[in-house]
Amino acid sequence: MNRRFTLFVVAGLAALGLTTQPGRTDSKQLSPERLDLMDQRGYFTPAFKAALHDLVDARTALKQARAEQAKLTQDLPDLQKQAAETEAKTVALRQELAKYDHPEEIDFDALQNRMNAAAAKPEEQIALAQAYVWTYPASPHQSEAQQYLQQIRKKRADQAQAAKDADTARAAARAELVQRAQAKDLSLNEWRDFLRDMSQDDLVKLIGRPTSQTGDYWTYSGDWILDATTHQKVGMAINFNAGRVLSVSEAPHAP
């Protein structure tokens, strides 16, 4: 529709009293319903009616477009926020999927962290290294995982051997101490360490019944302890508490 024809239509509408003056609201505004009413009264020719409808449709479409644009402008911040949130979720999902694409890398990082953790238990380290070796035979970290496995196995073997050697040494020292006790060849301090918290039954099995006893006070007469002052062997006195050795001392010298 050209501008000249539009002006013609508007002029015609003004003549029919169907337009409103600027700044004024009229109950007889231009609308499809009012056009139909005027048409029923025979005011319009078919060509004029078609032009009027085109004009009304154009104005209606323009009004609707402006309303949609205003709503879009109003909703734009929310849409931008939704787009940003969607993008963030997409990035997080990609990162999560990357873990499943290369699980051997994630598991190897976990293995390294466990091997370097000071508080890690050897049993946990061995289990993790062995699982990695079995699960990822084609991994580029396979040799490193095997080295970890050998390293922790050797460490455990060394610890076990050290504990075994310590137990053997303690058993040998204990056996030697028992022999010296039975041979009455211990100093007072050695007797105290050796008999500390020993039960009465174990004491009897080790060195026999006392020469005399008064309640929880037992005396072993004879050459049991080397006196540090006289350099003579003296007897041994033992006090018990609840049936266990509480203290060891030299027995009183006979008058």
C-alpha cells in the first residue's frame, strides 16, 4: 500500500468520523468490528472496504509486534541468565564425561595420591596398585603402577622381616635373662625389671618357692643379689600387690 493511497483512506475515514484526533480518546475508534458495522450500513465500496481492512490489519500487526518486542526486552535478562546457567551446566557435563572417557587417568591420580599420603596404610596402597595393574593393562602408566606395587611389597616385606628379627632378638634376650635368673646372676635393677608385675604362680615356676613368706612379703634367702657395697651375694625380698610383684629389694641381713 503506497503512501498516497493510505492518505486517501485516512481522509475517507475522517470524513466518516472513524478517526480520532491526537491526544483524544474516542469511543468510535477504528476497529474491525466498527468497519463491519459500517459495511453492513452500506457506507463502503468493496475496494474501499478492502483497503480499510488492510490498514486495520497493518495497525493491529504493528501493535502486536511492539507488544512482543516490549515483552522480549523485559524477558531478555532472564533469558540471558538461563543461557548462562545452561552453558555452565554444559561445561560441567563435558568435564564429567571426560572422566568417563579417560578413567585410567583419574584412577592413576588417585593411586599417586594414596602412594604419597603419609597416613596411608600399606594394605590400601597394595590393593589400589594391584587393581590398577589388572584393570588398565594398556595404560601408559602401567609401568609406574607396577613400580608402585613392587615398592610397597618390598616395604612390607622389609617391615615384616624387621619385626621378625626384633621378635627373635627379644626372645633370645629373654631366654638369656631367664638363664641368668635361674643361675642367680642378676643385679638388683635387673631383678626389678625382670620380675616387674609377674604373678606369684609364674615366680614360683621360675625360681621356686620362697624361703619364707608373710602375707604378700616373700623372702628368698641365699645368694641371689650382689650387694653393691659389700660385693657379697645376699637374699632377695619381694612385695606383692593383688598377687603381682610390686617391688624387689635386698633381704634384711641376718643378725
